[in-house]
Amino acid sequence: MLYPTIGVPFMGTSIFRRYDQYQYTRCLQRAGATVQTLALHAFSGAVDNALKTCDGFLFPGGPDIEPERYGQERLTSCQEPDSARDDFELLLLGAALEAQKPLFCIGRGMQLLNVAFGGTLMQDIRLKQEYQHADLLHRTTATHPVEIDPNSFLAYLLDTDTLSVNSLHHQAVDEAGEGLWIPADSPEGFAEALELEAYPFCLAVQWHPEYMAGRTPSQKRLFQALVDACR
């Protein structure tokens, strides 16, 4: 398979969301993939069609997930959720996991993966952070370090146990879901990656490599790994 098809859920109609969608599309295309943007239709027919036409999936960043989905009441600091995205992406993710499709989950996507496995989230980390993690102005540059377990798949993929990354989140994984483990964290102890045991290819990071891949080879390698897994 020369150009695998990777599905990416539609992120929204605003200029900012469309620009974000373009960033993911560009990174995947540069890695040798065909990208299919998936409409947010949360019914089995749409999901079955996505599974038939896509070789793998990327779950992108976006708004906060509805806290009720991980057993919490919504705090005032939690942003307005997008129920349509929550419904569709959780349905698609569950089906993709069952079909053992290659997965790359970024930002919100990593949090979604955790929720899908019964994990919980910190609704707001800003009072606990040492570094500014919701740093939109510096989204193309590294703003804080990450420590990586040297025995993890992420360390193998990047060939390092330390990394400097950008940061665009005000929430974080709290309790990891069943079968997931945390191979990388920030200096404050916030989860920066998740890995899924006994799964062919599942990569999840809290930072946003789509904004750094153009100038940072290690970030580009993450997209290439997904495309190669789909091949």
C-alpha cells in the first residue's frame, strides 16, 4: 500500500479549527498518506464506512470532553464541550480499537483515548502547573521538557528519553484507563503520553506535533510512524 488512507474527524467550521485541520492534513500528506476528513455522524453506518475506507485514524485536538463521560460534574473552568464530536469520536474510537486499526491520538485525542478506557481527567491544571501549558502564542516552539520512560515505545520511536515540546492544554489525564500506561510526563507530573498494552499501534501524546513537525525531525517522525504502521 503506497498511500494509506488515514481518517481524521472534522474539527469545526471556525477559521481556527479549519487551520488546525489543515495542519494535521499537511503533516500526514508529507508522511505519504491520503487524508479523509470524517463528518461527525454518530451512527453505526458512518463508522462502518470509515472503517472500510480508512487504514488508520488520527484523533486530533479540540474542545474539552464533557466531564459526565468520565463521571465528574463540570467545573466552571471546563470549556463548553462539543457533544457531536464526543459522540462520534467515542463511537469511532471504540470501533477502530475493536478492528485494531493504527491510531494516533493528539491533545484532546489522548484524553479521549483515556476516557474510552474508563480513565479520568483533571478539568483544569492551571493552578498546579509550573510551566504555561496552554501556550497558544508559542505553539510552534518547544516550551517545556518531557521525560520519557526509556523502555517505552515512544522512547524507541524517538530514540531519546528526554524531549522538549510545545503545549496547548489546560486539562490532563488524571487516572489512566484500564490497559493504558503513562510513558512520559512533564516536570509537574502531568501525563504527556499514553501507550496501550498489547495493541499493534497506538500512539498518544498530549503536546501538538502538527505545529512543530515542519522544523523538528523528531515530531515529524510521529506522523511517519502512523503512516508506516498503516502500510
